[in-house]
Amino acid sequence: GNIGNSANFTVNQGGLSQTLSDGIHTITVNLCDDKGHCVQQSRIIELSNFVPIVFVDFSPNLNAFNELIIAKTGTVVVNLSGTYDPEGDALNCWITTSYGLIYPIQSPGIVNCPEIIEYTFPLESSQNNPAPEEDDFVLSIFVDDGVNSPVELAYNTNLYNEIPEPNFTIIRNNNFSQSVVTLDGSLTVDPEGDNLAIEFYSSLDGTLQWSDEPSGTVWQGHLSRGIHTIEMRVTDDSLEHVEEYKVSSMLISVLNSPPSAQIISPNQADSYDSSELVILSANGSGDFDSVCSTFNSIGFWLCSQTEASQGSEYLQVSWTSDLDGRLSSTNQEGLFYQARLSSGIHTITLEIDDGINPPVTDTTSIQVSKSAPVLSLATPEFTKTFKSSEFIFWNAVNSLDYDGDEFTMTIRSDKLTEPILLDVDPSITHMSKLGAGTHSIEITLTDADGMVRTEFFELIVEPSAPEVVIINPSEGQSFTGGVAIILEEESTDADFDITFRQWKVIDRSTGEVVETLSGSTESIILNPGEYLIELTVRDSLLNTQVSSREIRVEKTDPVLDEQSITVTPGELTTNQLVDLQVSVILSDPDGTTQDVQATIIHGIQVWDFSLEDLDGDGIWTGSVAVNPEQSGRPSLKITARDGVGDSATISQVSKTIVVNDPDSTSNNTPLIIGGLGIISLILITLIIARFRNNKLEDDLIESWETFKRPPSAKEYPDVDQDDVEQITEVVNDLWSQLEQEEGLN
């Protein structure tokens, strides 16, 4: 069509209505004058439509590799401002992803190209809004002018898991250390919904809390005095964020708290006396700048559970009375204290000083009355069971009267009509015995003002076994044989119920009981040896006690009394048979000598016989028929033997008997008798030798030598054949010496 009517014209220029469409055009120009003459010339031209010019910017920005890195739940902002179409065609703009996202949704007939396209990636897919299946994909931007193919700009995109930004606030009533501080980070959430690990940290107190629980977003507690940098450190449980945190911090100043003083006890409403330990308690008092471990374990206190970074404060705590003065001055442990107060009206003051703030005080008033003496009984121990034989020691030495009054002590038992102790001095330990049974003991202390304190106890006394006491004999005592041994005892029983008493005398060599006796005092005579004397005592409850002593009875040697020898008849006559009666007194206290022999030697005649003590009077008697064949002086030898063998002890005595001839005698008689005497000596020696053992034979040979040469210790008279009596005496003396040597050896 007609596109112009002037020599020059422009088409397809903004603001002008004249346009030429895209395509091949034949442009024809007709030039006519005013006469109606026209010329015509044609040209063929082709018009092409340019694609839109696209300008794009991203938030967040692309990295150096022209890649888009954005959080999984982040919002991408595509800025298309400056994008245009050279021909001014209407543009349509949108974004797509490789996993199927188209945004905004494209509808037929709707053309729109906003300058800003904002899109937030979802974690879960919804209708027309799919979630990324992977963290890496391609994001494309499309710009379409409706004529040309849409312009596409593609970018590699990576989604990453992000740590949320910490967001917390500090809440508290005041700036003192005792004020509760709340750190509230509940607005901190993880975009991907991961579980969070949150740490609250103080530059002074260290880690306040670490938690991976949902409740860990809030911390409540106390901060120590000082200026703190409080940090909230946040991470999630994604493996890529191990040891990686995001931190937010704030400064906070905490002031030193003043101490608090409050007297809980003593109380004006309560009554007290001078003997009581009055509890001075300031429960609830303290200072929050002091750690609780430095306080008394009894009670509850104003204190910090943890020690401050600058150390725990030391408190000076003092209790004073306007009557008794300072009661205590110590550290915070003194917030609980016990003290006795004198009688009167007291004003009690508690003062606490932390050395930083002014001291704080509290006061109360109480009345203390006088008191009775206080019993402090060291013994007996009433948990212990006593025996009726035991002494019970009543030790109340530590008892006292807090008013300084003198006082006495009286002790009674419900089983006794009379007091055990009456108005005694308690500063002295007293003792007594009690009968068996369960005693209800009443102890009364009375002071000079007549004030009385009585306490009751239960004391159990059990029946006791007898106490065996042997008076005689003593342990290891030695007695002479034949002497009476006194057995004496003084056994006792605190319950006075001894029913059985028995002595046993036991031979230690055989173990046999040789005597059994039952008296308190007994007398016995024992044979030589070692004995165990055993005393058994039993009471009515069959409680039995045994005591013993070891004794020794010494053996005694027999002793014959030479002066007591009697011979009846006193003189003998030759060739006349008589019954010769012999007696002698033997002393042997242990009575063990049972062998007493007598021998009469008259020349070659020998008579042996035994002596006996039939009535036990110590006089041993015996008889023998004697018929002397010649006159002379025969020797009577009496030997007492105690024991057997080489260990036997021997006692010997001798006496000379007179043998007379009838009246008629011969002149040659002395010579004959003298010869016969020598022959008799030889025969006697031979007879003795036949009955001796080898040792006695040796001794006998020595005796012969003695006969040939009498020892110088014994002077024998010269023997004359005319002196028959002297020869006989020599023979008798030799015989006596031989017998004695045999007995000694």
C-alpha cells in the first residue's frame, strides 16, 4: 500500500505510525509533475525482525564460573530490567529448570515480561511447583518477542544446605548477678528443617548450655558478676556442617549482688532455757556471688551453684547477743550455728558483709530461762548387757549446770526399794552391782535452786556364772610327801545360786582321778607325784565354771631310828632256840616304804627276816627263830628300802646282840672260837659273793683288800686269838660297811 506521499519519509520508527512489516517488499516510487506527466521506478527490499536484547542480573550473584550457588530454600531474584526488543515487539519472559519447573506459568494469549522474577525453591513438590530432585540442575531464562525464537540463557545451578542465622534476645529483671537471665533464641529455625545444635557461651562463665533438643533454643540461669560477651552458636546435623557454626553475639554487664540477711531462728514465739543449744539459723540468707559449696550443708541459702569466673566471694558472718556478746564470727558456714545463751532477755543480731556492698543486718529478741542440770552419762552404756557379777560404773562427771549451780545425783531402779545412789557427787565415778533382770533406771539431778532433771534408761542385767576362787593350793605349789594338803575355795555367785561344787584330783602321769571331794575345805594326803587339782562350780542355770591348779608332792626318804631298836629277849644263850622279836621306828612321811628287812649275822650263821607295820603306827616289827651255836656278839642289820633298782633310797641301822654260853666253859674255847671266827669270815664272804652282781663282786674284792689292810679312816684293834669278841666285832663292822656301800651304790 501507499506508504508515503513526500520526497523523504521514514518507517518503522518509534512514534510514527507508518511501518513496514517484515518480509520482501517492492518499493515503487511514482513522480508526477503538475502537467500530469509521471515517471516510475521500483526497488526490491527485505526487512528482518531482530531478536530481543536481554540484560540479566542475579541475586545472589553468579560466581566466577558464571554459576548460580544458592541455598536449598533460598530465593533467586532474576533482574531483567534493560531487556528490550529492537522492533518494540511485546516480550514474554519466564524461567525454567532442568527438572521441569516453568515460572511464571505460561498461558496462551498472555504476554508478560516482568523486570523482576523472584522464585523460592521448595523442599517439597506441589502442583505446578516441583521441588528439585537433586542439588545440581540448570536454570534457564527465556525472553520471547513473539516473532523470533525465544532467547534462552542457561546457568548451572547448585543448591546447598545452609546453617540458619542465630537470632536471640536477652531478658532479665535487673543487672545484678542474682537476677535470672533468659537467652531466647526461639526465632532461630533451620530452613531445611534439620535438627539444630545450639550452644550459649559466656566469655566469663564458659559454656552455659549446649543442646540438640528443640528446647535448647532457650537458656535460663544466672551470670556471674562482670562484663560478658554472650554468643549463640548454631549448626545443624548435616554432615557437611561438622564443626561449622554460625555465631551471633551480644555484650551484657552483670553487677555484684548485695548480701541478704534474714534470721529464721531463734523465734520470739519459742521458749528457751540456758541448757539448750539455741539454733541460730539464717536460712535463705547469703550472697549470690558466693558458691553454694562454701555454705553449711544444713539449710538452704542464697548462693550460686557454680563458682564465678572471678572467684567466690568470702562472706563475714557474725552473731552477737547484747548479753553474751559475740557468739560467733566466721564465714558463710556460720549462717547456721548453735550456741547456749545465759538466762535473760537477749537481742540477737545477724550481720553479713561481702566486703563490696554495705553490710546487711537483721535482729530478733528472745527470752532464756534458767535450767536444771544436764546429765552427761559416759558409763554405763545402756545398749550393752551386763552380768550380775559385774561392777557397773556410773560416770556422770561431764554433767553440768549451765547456770553454775551446785547439784547432786540420785539413781534408782524399779527393782530395788532403796536407791542405788542417793544425793551423790556426780563429779566422782561411782560403782555398784545389780541383780539379774531388766531394770528401769531413773537418774535425777537436783541443783541448789531445786531445779530437777530426771532421765530414764533401761538396763539389762543377765544372770552370771559362778566365779571360781581357789584359795589353796596355789599354782605350782610343792608339798612334802605325807603332809596333809588343804583344798580351800571361796567361790561366789552374784545370783547366790551355786548348786554344785566338786574337787577332782587327777594324777598327771596316768590321767586318772584319784580323789573326788565336794566340800569348800578339804584335806587330803597324796602319794608323791604331779597332780592337777580341778574345782568345778555350777549354778541353778547350769552355768559351769572350772578352775585348776597344778601341784607337786615330793617324795620322802625313809629314816630308821637306831635308838628305837628293841630286841627281845635282850641276850641269847648258845644252843638254845628262841623266837627273837625285833622292832624299830621308821619315819617315812609319804608312806611309800614297804620293804624293811633285817639280817642277823653270827659267825657263819645268818638269819634273814622281814619287818612289818601292821597297824600303821610307824613301828615295824618282825621275829625270827634263832639258835646260836656259839657265844659272841652277832650283828643285827635293819634295812629300809623305798623304791626299786638304782633309784631306790635306803636307810640302814644296826645293833649288836649278846650271845652267852652256859656256865661251863673250856680253856681252849677262846682259841677255838678265834679260829672259827676267821673261818666264818671267809665263809660269809663266799656266801655273799654268790648273791651279788658283778658290781658288788668288785666291791666285795675291795672289801677283802680292806680286810687285809683296813683303811686309815677306820682304826681296828689288833686281833689276838685270845680275844674272840674283838674278832667278832671286826667281822661285824666289815659286814656293816659292805652293806652300806652296796646300798649307796
